[in-house]
Amino acid sequence: MLGILLVHKPDGVTSHDVVDVIRRRFGTRRVGHAGTLDPLATGLLVVAVGPATRFLQYLPLEPKVYEGVATFGAETNTQDSEGEVLATGVVPLDLQDQLLLARSKFVGLIQQLPPMFSAVKKGGKPLYVLARQGQEIERDPRTVHIGRLEFDWNARIGNDVPFTVECSGGTYVRTLAHDVGREIGCGAYLSKLVRTEVGRFRLDHARPLDEVQREDLIPLAEALPPMRLVTVAERDQIRIRQGQSLRWDDESEGTVGLLDSHGEVFGVGKIESGRLHPEVVIPLEAML
């Protein structure tokens, strides 16, 4: 049993909770997810089951698209609606114009400071553990990419402004809302977040967590593209499973998915200078 699941994560549970549910339901410990969603957030969580966990790094997982709501006029210690209000500010009457001006500063490559309430580790401890102890420590900023940031002004309700953001992995959307609020001067926090896209995977293809079944597993041969897939002759599959490289008469180079004679992915390799080098391989017994 192996494959990829598209799960619609509900509100109030962690991404690890989702993994635990699938472990119990499928009767296997080998379950992992790609890209954590905060408990407040809902939406698309890509989950790998069985030996497919080895292939998460090769899935087309970027960019990510979120639909959220930013609430202006206050800041919280978690940068979302689950935290304590630290400060309040007066929302400007020309908020729409201010957002249009601020938007340009948050598109492209930007620097983000990971929030204290995050799983980023410092000295071996997650920052959220230190934050709950009342500590605020120095963090290193990280570079992320914002491909698109759009505010839906027509859907504004009071100080709540819906938005859509397309971004790279590792982006903290709540920090983005917080930083936009700081830029405007009145403060802001994230009050709602739904992940709608992860790479080429879409939320409308996902199953609610309480309905996910084995029949929903997506074969790796469907999940890995646009990675190129190549079929390996049976006589060469044993060598590849043993970690041996092969002579490969193919002028193109790069990472490829490896198919057996049944059209199932059994590994990923890299073609370089006329040779195919295996990077990840599923043991034969795991595919039976």
C-alpha cells in the first residue's frame, strides 16, 4: 500500500493529528505530510502513505496558494486570531489606498522573521515552547517569494479584508498579514486561512479527513509529473534496486521517475553524462 492523498484538513486540528488519523485508519505507521498547516488553517494537505513518504521531496509542491482574511487594527502575539492582543491601532479611512501602496513591498523576494509561535527550532527547542515560557529571542530572517498578493476590497466587512496569496514554501502567511499591518501603521493579524493549491494539486480534488479511504490513494505515476517518467527494463530493475547506476542512452539529463514493466513507479533517479543514478528506490517486497 502506497500513494498520495489529498486531504481537506478541518479547523482545530494539527497536521500531525491528520497523520495520526490516517495511520490508524490505514493500519500503517508510514505516513507523512508535505507542508504544515496551523490548527487555525483549513484546506489542502498533501499526505504520503507507505513507501511513498520517500518521494515527498520530489512532488510538485510549489507554489502554494492561500485564501485568507486579515483583520486590521490590532496585533496579537501569535499573529493570528488565536493569540492575545498586544496592541491596537486606528484603521485609516483610506485603508484601500494604503493597501495598494503597501502591496508592492510584499511581492517578489521578501524577508520574513519567523514568528515566536512557530515550529522553527533554536538551540534544539521549537520557538513556540520558548514563546509559551514568555521568552522572545533573536531569530534569523528567511527569504521567501510572494508571486501574487491580491486584496478583495469588495468583500471587506469592517476591518476584515479577504486576500489571496501565491507564495513559496516556508512562507508564514500570518506573518505576511502582520507585516502588512505594520507597514500601514495600524497593525493586523490573520483571522482566517484556507490553502487552496499546492503545486498542481487542488483543494477541490481533496477528500474531507473523515471520509478518506484507501481508494483515494493517488499512484506515484500520477502524482510525480511534470517530472519525466521513464520505463526501466526488467533486467535493469534489480541493479537499480541494489543502488547500482546504469548506462543510459538518453541525451536529456535531469531527475526522472522510474517505472517498472507494469507502469508503477519504483524509484527516482538522475540522468547525468549518459548514466542513470538511482536516488530513491522502493524495495521489491514493499510493492507486493
